[in-house]
Amino acid sequence: MTIESMKKTKFPTRTYSEWQQAAEKAIKGKLFEETLKTPTIEDVKLEPLYTKNMLDQLGSYIPAQVAAIQHGKHQPSWLVSQEVIADSAQEYLALMKDDILRGNETIVYTGFRKFEWTDEQLNELAGLIVQYPLYFKLVSEDQSILRVFDFVAPEQLDQVQGVIFSEEAIDAPKHVRTRLVDTIPIHHAGGTAVHELGVALSILSERMEDAEFLEAAKNTWIRFAVDTQFFQEIAKLRAFRVLWQVFSSAYGQEAPTIPLFTETSVRSYSKLDPYVNLLRAGNSTFAAVLGGTDAHTVHPHDFLTRPDLSSRRIARNVQLVIKEEAHVSHVVDPSAGSYFIETLTKEYVEAAWSYFLEIEEAGGYSEVIKSGWLTDDIQAKWIERENNVATRKQSLIGTNIYANPQEPVKDSKIDEGHLEYMTAKRLATPFEKLRAQSRVTDLKTAIVLIEPLKKIKAQVDFVSGFLAVGGIESLTSPHLAKAKEINRFLADESIDYAVLCGSKEAVAAIVRGLDTKASIDLAGKYPKEQLAEWENYGIKDTLYSGQQITAKLEKILALGKEAL
């Protein structure tokens, strides 16, 4: 086919109903709604296909939504805002200047340790904050760095811009924002995108009650953590821009811009197979960029076990690669016009606004925190998340699936300046505890083949992977077709726990001849009545897809003895 003939090729126009009919035929009688529509943790249903017609049905809403998002963005690009870990003011300055040369665009200071700043060092820092935006995250015991403003020449103070996160009220140059609306504690507690957005509006509502609107808005900035649910996180950040405009209009004001700072969420980070955290960081960062962040921080892949210069450099380069290769820094709103993202943004706007009104009816943010109403609501969703990971509906590569049982479990060494992350809820935590427990447990396990391996390999691989999640390495038997062969193998190898792999017919043929001290499970799902009957022959339980894996692995590890 020539280029010219390809250009003239036309494809028939298809309707959504025609596509749905073809899809229903492909899923062979399964319910379309249950099989192809995916509910999010926020109870928003994701369609299997989004069309222009769906967007057209929203009418003038979408152009207004896009306008609100684009109006709220400071500039097409974003600031690379990587943190520096240092042991002294002198080391901090040296590393910060080196980072600036290597692509960092913000003077980021986190109160890792309380530095003793000399006048000379503060004068050097003052020279940096005149040239680059600052991003200071301070604790009450570490305010001495704020003396840096005394070393900025009066005629240069207007050049100082950025944000400060401080637990105490502070004085700062007029272009430095100091009133933070922080949604990250809600995120760390297990909150959903709707929780974060609704709480942000409620905090803003309380702030605006005691201040003149425009004056307060000019001093406000907001912080979000961005997780690995790629499209939902894009929609979350875009939804905030729309919600802020609606919120401002309620005060009779046109929405002034509010800087939106983001960072990669540690909720999906794991100490197990930590290099997978690089993929999580890349996913989250690209979502933040497409969602319209103004400044972003990538937590290094070994963030949970103390990053080094190499991992920090890799984290910084995650942003630089996106900025230089994807060209999204040249576009104000790269997601604009996407049937999927525009629809999802609208749904998040509506859900978050409704949740904001719920909070207000319950007394506002301060009241729902005090009463525990918000905590209980967030906890219910966190339990749902944990269950999704425990049943492997949601994958954590290297942690709840494709685990390496030989990998050592490192202790957490989060720096003092990152205390807020020590209490953050992480999906990997139960699996890290299991893996640590397996290191101090003496447990001999086996996968017993009651049919030839080539016939049951998928089943054997499943069982092996299931046990590996708990750090359990198993001996695989040869093909043992008779019960007495299985009994002898388990006794000779001093096996404490074994899983029989084979068809239900093969299991039924040998089960009544089992006579062993080992605890026996079967691979696959069996009727409860059948298992109750076989319990007399030593059958305890089963391993199957969709099972609550953490609870089951805890029971298996409990069969072992404490290692000497």
C-alpha cells in the first residue's frame, strides 16, 4: 500500500452501542457493568471507553473547566524542587549550589537538623534566594534560618519569592507566601482524592473567615502528595483549580492564582525491592506535571532507608528527563480536551464539592478533626485500600507480587526532618513485617507435585509466588503420585508445612492416604464441605487467587519456630 492510498483509506464510523455489543460478545456473557466499568476508591466509576459524544453532553461546562484550570496556572513549566540532606550549614550550601548547577530550580530547605548558621553562611544563602525561589519547611525549633532575610539588601527584597511552611507565624518578604493549606496529612492518614480536595476547601473556608479574601489568597499556597493512580491524580490536581475558582466566586471574587506544590506519595513506596519505587516516582511525577503542578519534589527510591547522593541525583533526574524529553513544560494544560481526563475531572469536582459541604454541615474542618468524624471516614477508605492490596486486586510489584524472598529487609532510617513520613500509612508495611518475621522463623516448607510439573506449572508458580511474598522459600518435590510417597517425602525432609498441587481429581485420589505431622494446604479453591471432610486427613486450608494474603501468610509463619 502506497502513502497516497493510505491517506485515502477511510474507516467506518462506529457508535458506542456497537462497541458495547462487541465488548459483551468478547466477555462471553459476563455483565458489562461489573466487568468493564472500574470503581475507584472514591466511588467514581471509570468507563471502559470515553467518547467525544460523552464530552459533548457536558456542553459548555468543559470549556469553562479548561479556562479555570489554565487561569490558575502560574506558567506552563514547573519548578524542580529537590531536597538536600546535609549535616551542617556549610555542607547544605555546598550541596544546594551543586544541585542548582545540576538542574534543581528551587532553594529547598527542610529542618533535617538544627544548623548553627554563621553570618557569612546566611549572607551566602541570601545571594541564592535572590536568584532562585525558596521553599522552606521549618519546625518550631528551627527558625534561625529566617535571619537570612536580614542579609538581603532592601532594594532586592522584592526579588525574593517562594513559600515557607512554618508551624509558627512568621514575617517574610511580601512575595513569599507563608499560609499553607496542607492536604498531605490527610493523604498520609489514608485519605482519598475527594478527602484531600474537600478538606482543602474547608481549611480555606476557615482561613477566609478571619481575613480579607484577596489579601489572604495572595499569602496562601497548597501542598498535595501525588500517588500512583495516574489518571485519578491528574484529575485531582486539575479539579482543585476548578474548585478554587468556584470557591472564590462564592466570595464574589475572581480566583487569584494559588501555587500548587506537589511531591511523590510514599503511600506506595516499599522497603522491599526499592528500585520499583523509581517506577512509582516516575508515574506520580508525570501525573503531577500533567495535572498542573507549580513545583514538585521526587522522593528518592531509598527514601525509607536514608537516601544517598546517587539516589537523590536519580530522583532529580526523573523530573529533568520529563521536562527535557516530553516537552510538557511548554504547555499550560497538557490534559485539556482528553475525553477521559475532562470527564474524570468534572466527576472529582462534583464529588469534592459535595464532600466539602458535608464537612461544613458537620461543623467545619476544625470540628470534624476534633470529633473524629473525619478520621473515621478516612480510616474506612484506608481499610478498603489495605484489603485491595492484601487480596492483590492492587499490585505492589516486588512486595505483594513478584517478590524476592532472599532480599534482606532494611530498617527505616527516615531523617529527623521527615518525621511526618514516619507515621504515614503505607500499603507495603504489612508485607515488610511478614518478610522481617520470616527472617527469624525456622520453617521448612514444600510444594508437593501430585501430577507432572508440565501439567500444573501455573499452579506451582502461583503457590511459589504466594509464599515468596512472606519471604518463604519452598522445596519443590518430584512428581509424587501416591499418598505413601508424599508421606515419606515430608518425613525425610522434615517438612513443617506443605502445599499439594494438582487437579481436584488427583487430590481426591490420594488425600485419604495422607499421614504426616506437616500442616497441609491445597492449591486452588475447594468447597467448604469438602475441606471439612478432608480435615481428618490433615488438610488444613487452601491457597487461591483473591485470598487475603497477609492473614494467610501470618498463619503459615506461625507454624515455624523462632530461629536460633
